[in-house]
Amino acid sequence: MSHYLKFVLPALLVFLVALVSLFPLRMAMVMGKPAAFGYQRVEGTVWNGMFHYPRIGRQEARSLAVSLSPGGLLTGKAVTDFRLTGEDVSGTGTLTLSPGGHVQLSDSGIDIDLDRQAGFLRFRGNIYFSVDRLDLTDKGCDVIEGRFRTDLMKPLVSMGLWGDPENTGNLTCDKGRLIVTISDGQGEEQRQVSFALDPLQMRLDTDISIRTGRQDVRETLTRAGFRKRNNSWVWHHQERVGS
């Protein structure tokens, strides 16, 4: 019997590995697709597959290539390298799914083109995220190590309210939200723009606060829809990402 198993077990193992390696990605999505995730077409296997026109809500990209790492399965985790391409968003990195719903993004670079209107001020440009590590739990953003780079401040530069059109800074987590904060000036000429993303609700809050002693700028901001709060002119907008 042991002599029989000596030959049968390796053959069975080879068969199972071959079966899993050929398992269609389409079938895997039928068995367990996240509710907010959609796509037009999928091809390939779980080890090397491609989603065509993937979307979260209504936010669509052109393609998402995924490659599952066999080594991760030995530790009970699903480790997937990905490459996302699209007109407004692109990126590469590694996504790790662990038991209990823990999600980790690592060694990733995400490039996003944004277009946000604040009154008649139009913030239109690019923001690049370099993420060494991002941990998501059932409470949202837990830990993040990374930086951002953006040129979204050009409208304020043209008004003489901002110094450098290209800005960089650290990414932070606060109460489950991923925070991007950009600041310029000080004292009576202090400006701040922040983006706060709630990854669980897929909600994005945009806040702009401008403190200035120039009366002509105050009048311009008032006409643009900014409201006075203490000694600052502020603007707030909330939206569902992909809705």
C-alpha cells in the first residue's frame, strides 16, 4: 500500500496543481466577486488574468492585469501583483488579502488625473501616490507609509495665493480615512487644501481653507462660493467615488 501511495500521491499533487493553475479567472469571479467591482470582460486564469474595462461603481479604467503568487497561498494569504491602465487612473503594485478581511497594498504607484470645481475655481491636474504600505481593516485606513506629488494648485498659483505649482507630502490615516493635505504660506497668508477618502464608504471630502489680507481676493472667493469662517474663506465638497 505504501509503495502504491509513493507513486499515486505525487501524481495526484501534480494533477491538482495543474487543475488550479488552469482555473479560469471568470469562474473565480462567479464564486466570489466584490459587490462594488464590475467589468465588461475577463480572460485568463487566476494566476495570470485580465479584466477589461474594470470599474468601481461608475469609475472605469481600461484594463486590470492580475497575477496571483503561489507562495502566498502557503501562508493562507492571496498575494496578487496588479497593473491598472486607463485614461484617468493607472498604477502597479501588490495586493495582499488575509483571513479576516485584512487588505494590504504594498510597493505601489498610483497615478490619478483629477478635475474638481470649487465655485468657478477649477482644480485640474495630476496626483501621484507612492505607497510603501497601506493596511485596510474593517475600520478603514489603519496604517499607511507613502508620499504624494501633485500639481493641482495651479489655479491658486495664478491668483498669487500659492507659491509652488508642484507639491509633495506624506500620506496619513485619520479615523479610518486616507488623508492628503497640502499647505502653503503662514500667518495671515495661510492656505490649505485637503482630500479625505473613506475607503469603506467610498466617500471623498475636499476642503479648501484660504486666509488672506487682500480684499480683492476675499471678494473673488466670496463670488466663487467660498464662505467666511473666522478669518478664513473655506469651501467643502463631499462626493461618492465612482457614483
